[in-house]
Amino acid sequence: MADLPQRSSRLRIEPLNKEHDRVAFSCGVPALDRYLQKQAGQDARRYAAAPFVLCEGNAPAVLGYYTLSAIGIDVRDLPDETARKLPRYPEIPATLIGRLAVDRHRRGERLGEFLLMDALYRSLRQAGEIAAAAVVVDAKDDDARRFYEAYDFRIFPDRPDRLFLPMAAVKKLF
């Protein structure tokens, strides 16, 4: 994480709250914009997802966000070499990064990487108290898939849009 954005001391990632300005957020994907603007707060209140937002300094404007939630993975859906290393349960717990987006005006600043590393670190910390064998993501398109693959996420054999990173690999990052 040493070569993440130099302004990291001015950047903060925190749980979404009513003080955050979500209205102007635009990542260029209407579904992701709508989610942050209209649904994320409800999901947080209902414990359906935990949205985290990226802001700069004391400003309330959201520069990016991600969500975390729990998910179960059918072990049969994993590659054989991964499944062999896991307990012989039909399903294992994991953490889902349900959404991850950066405002289009801040692209090229590696803020997506900054958000991803924070999500992985939070997932690892929580895995010590609430078990999770992996972090799972659903890539919206080929660019998103390549982004996650660059951080060693692996594709589920029968779902090219779903990727995972074993928690042991996450632990090595930190």
C-alpha cells in the first residue's frame, strides 16, 4: 500500500452517514450512481450492506464508495485446487464487495485501488471475529474484471463475472 495516492493523509474512508453529500456523485454507471444516491442509506439501516465512502479533508462530497456484506460460497463453485484447501463444508463464508465506484471527475488518481485496499483490510480485520474464507466481487464489465485480476482475484470457473481472493492472500497483502 506504500505507493497509493500521496494525498492519503487527506483522504478518509468511513461508514456512510447522513452528513455525506451523495447527490453530485457520478461514476458514469447510472446503476452505481443511483445506488449511492438513493439506496445505500437504506441498505445500511437495514443491515443489508455496509456502505463506506471516500471523502477528502473535511469535505462531505463523496469521491468514491464500496459496500461490504456477507455471502456464502458453494465450495463446488470454486476451482478444484482452491476447494481442496478448504474444510469439507458444502458452503463457506465470505465477504462480498458488492459495489465499488469512483467519481468520474477523480479517475486516474488510483482511488479505486485505495478503496479496494481499504475494503480488503476491513474484510481481513472482520475475518478474525466473523469467519470469511475469501473476498468475492462481481465485475460489472471486462474493465472491472481486469481491475480485480490485477490484484490476483481469480475467476469462478462457471461465472466469469464473479471473482474471489482467498483470505490467506488478503492476509499476505497486509
